[in-house]
Amino acid sequence: MPEESDRILDVVAENPGATVEEITDLAHDRGITNAGIPDLLSKAESDDDLLEFDGRYWVMRTDKYRFHRYDHPEI
């Protein structure tokens, strides 16, 4: 299951702000057929890997998803 969790995180990272339905469709396009995708998203959120707001998901900037430097436009 960790492998599927990583694959779901990749889907969300490539599609920030996606809904559960969109993530499910995108995951199926990538060959992830696990019917428990909402459970995987909930687990990732509880592990602080994902942020859910208003029914949409974003990957937290940790590990391989973090920026190498802060790129605020005013700096």
C-alpha cells in the first residue's frame, strides 16, 4: 500500500487543487485501480503529506516535493 500512496501523492502533486473525483480519474488513467483512493487521501492528509481545503487537495512541500529555495516574488 505505501507504493500506491506514493503514486497518489504524485498524481496530486502534478494536479494541485484536484478533487477526489478528478484524482480518482487521473489515478485510473495511470493504472491505479484501488477503490480505496479516498482512504489513501485521508491517510496522506493525516500524515501531513496532503492538505485538503474546500474539497480540493494539494501536496505539502516536503521531501521530494519541496522547493529548493523560497521563490517569493518580492525577494
